Amino acid sequence: MRRAPLLLSGLLLAGCVSAFPDQMLQSVNRALTVSELRRAPGSHAGARVILGGEILATHPRVGETEIEVLARHLRSDDSPERSDRSEGRFLVTTAGFLDPAVYASGRRITVVGTVKGEEERAIGELPYRYPVIAAERIKLWPREVAATHIVPVYPLGFYDWPYWPYWRYGPYQPWPLR
């Protein structure tokens, strides 16, 4: 019993650990957000940042891959939160090929990289300035599986639950013990 608080505090602290090594994050400017980068991308060129969000599109090109990301706020473990709030969009470039089937639309990523500058493109008919990040490391977060139908299981039924230990371990066992 004396170790229970220690174990509990260890589990709570493990939930706050970043997905990236500490030495990689030492020179990262966590104060730089996508909205600040969009306002003055030239003044932040060369800064190391950590950004994350949902992938909108992945475009393999000769010698590199470009990912368009809808920015989301990062949680304490550096995973992008699921919400309708966004600070805007940004582009991630990385050397080599990343498969668009794996880095698909809707997947969440977190990127540690360097601000290269900006690129202006159109979203629909409106011009939009994208901050461009040269990725040093990309964390692709696992797909989240939504539970669509959860059925509680009670051995005899909801109202008979106080009697289930005898019934479960008594002479009649409707399913095998594991």
C-alpha cells in the first residue's frame, strides 16, 4: 500500500512526457505559434519550433514530400488536441518520400523543425500565407478508434449483481473460466 502513491504519481508523470527526446526540444521556441509565424514569417526564419495538427494533404515531390497541416493546440505530451479551434495552416517539408496513404488526410502529426520562410497559395479564391517548416522529426500519431457500441456485461443481469460471485464460482458455470 505504501508504494501505491508512488506508482500513481509515476503514471501521472508518464502522461506528460513528450514524444520527442529532451535534447531535441532544448532549443525549440514553444512560444512561437502558427498565427505568429503567419504575421511575420521572415523575422522568425531559422527558429526551431514544435507544431502539430491534422494533415490536410500530402504531396510527394522529387526529393521531398510536402504536407499541408491544419494547426491544433498541443497537449502536454505534444499530441495535437481534437477540437474545432485552429490558428491556421502551415506546410511541412521533409527530405525523401512519405507515402500519402500513410500520411493521409485526417491523421494527426507533430513536427519539430526549422522555420524556412513563407509561401503564398490560394485557398479557394483567397490568397493565404503558409509558414514553411523544414522537418527534423515528425511524429505520426496512431489513428483513434471510436467506440460505437459498448454493451455492459453482467453475469446474471443488472439487478442480480450481488449474487454473481457464488454463481460464477459455484457449481453452475455457463462459460469456462480463464
